[in-house]
Amino acid sequence: MRLLRPPPLVIPLTLSNKYTTTTSSSGSFNPQTYHSSALHKFRTTPPRHIPAILTPDRSLRLTESIQPFGSPSPSSLKTLPQGHHMVYFEPVLGPHEKMLDGTDVAHWPGGPFVRRMWAGGSVTFHEPSYSQLAILDGKTEMVCVERVKSDQDSDVSVRLSERDPEGGADKVFVELEREYHLGGINDSKEEKTKRVTVMEEKRRLVFMKERKTRVGDDASQAKSVKAPWKADYTFPLMPTEELLRTFSDLTNNAHLIHLDREYAQKEEGYKDVLVQGPLTLVLMLVALRGQGGAIKEIEYRNLSPLFSNEPLEVCLKRNAKRQGEREGEQSWAVWIEGPEGRLAVRGRAVTFGDVI
């Protein structure tokens, strides 16, 4: 399943926008130099290892926050529900490890791109390893290995805007690669070589420059694009501030655009706090798990923001069988609509077999 990718480097024929960066006191912005500098940072940064013990409590809290009625008891949770890795493998960051907006400095490509958004990603579950080994028994140990993709095919990319002479619409894309292994952080070298990988994930982040305008600018004016499909299944949800706070707490996410209305409005130009990109992924996986098939893979793109206290709807549509599809597999169109049917997230997924 191919991920929708931005171009590796887009440069206007005439580059006239000038601005100051945090690494240089003066001079023109050079996209090639910036790209090389960002790649050097990520290539010289060792992978991050994030351990977790799979206890049912965090998974149960997540389930209760999304589906408060009829939630399972801890004893009924056997395997880590697909998507619930989001609340187990996020590092606790110290003050020196966070940007001023609360985001992870390890993912930052460098100034002047100081605003971050979650652009999309993909998750692949390795079966039968996942359902057999990712057990919520309070004993199972797993390790997430995270690195920024920075090889020759890197998705650390600079996209400049020809339509904005001041460069305010320029963007930098950073792609994280994550592998989830069975095993402990203190495993021996021999044990590490025998680790079983149960899941792989890619996360695409987009970084933008500081806004010159605040409340009422175009950050709050989402594009009104509607989904071209008719859903076979819908899952409505009201993303309350309490839900966003709970999810931020479970994911150790201190990004202020999800927590602080004044910051979101005055510093980022949004009309309210935003629904987390990782939460939209969790919601799509919840909807897919409810259709009677374990999830093989999902790929998604965030297209426009969703806001606190505005209803959203997760939508699924079964795709027609295509030649070459394996027996028992089902492909899906999956998307999330905001108020008035506005398309906020779109993706595709493949399920098979029995639900986890």
C-alpha cells in the first residue's frame, strides 16, 4: 500500500523570499542548505527506544473515553486493541526536550519552521504475531524503536510556495519510522537479534513558519471539501475538551494547540483547540475493528482540522473486490467528516479474518 507523499523538494524557478532563521542572523533562505542541515541532524541522532509493559489500564482508559457506555472490563481485554499502541509508546519529555508549543524537539528540523501539525501516516500489523504476542497481561514487554527517515529516499522535504511571496506557506515534511518489537529494553544482544516485530508505523509531520496574523486568519477557515463516497457504516463522536485532555494525558502529548484555547487562537490562528491527529487514527481503527475483521494495514492523510466540541463522524465504505486480492481480505475507504460533511481525514485500509 503506497503512502501519499509530498514531492521530495519543490523549488520555485525564482526564489525571492527572504527571512531570518534561528541558525543564521541574516541572508536568504536556501532550501538545499536547509535540507542538508536537517538531514545531518536526523542522521546523527541515534534511534529512540521506548519500552512499555502491556498492562490493561491505559487501554481501558482510552476505550472508556471514546465509548463510555458498554466498555469492556479489564479482564476482557486480552490482546492490545489495534490502535491502542498510541497510549503505550509515547515518551515522557522533560522541559529541555520540548519546543515552546510543547512538541518534541527531537522531531524538529530547525528554524524558522516552528509550528507543527500531524499530516498523516500508515500502520501495518504483522499477523499472526500481533494477535498472538501483544498480550495485555501486565507482563508482556515491548519496545518501540523510532527514527527519522533520513536515507536517500528521505521524506525530510522542503516545499516552497510560489503563491506566497513572503514564504509564509512554505512547509517542511518529516517522516518518522517506528517498529514495535516484542522484548524488553534490557534484552541481551542475542535476545535483541531474536526479537519479533509485530507492527510497523510511519508518521508524517509538517512544520510551518510562525503566523503573522492571529485569530480570524485563514487557519480557522478549513477548506469545505466533501467526501465523494456514500458510507456503509458511520461512527459519530463529539470530541469534548475532556476527551482531548484525556487523550493528551494518555499519549504524553503537551502540544498546546490541543490543550490551550488562548494559545490556539492567539498564536496559531485557530478558532478553538484541535482534535489530535493520532486520535483520528485511533477512531478510524475503532470503526474498522467493529466490522468483524482484524486490521492488516491502514494509510491516512489529515486534510483539514477538526475542533473541540464540533461533531465528527468516522465513515467506512467497503471497496469492491479487485483482481489479485487475497482470499479473506477486504479493502475499505475510510474517512472522517466534520460539521456539514466537511472532509477532514481520508484513508484506505485492509482487514481480514476475525476481529481482535
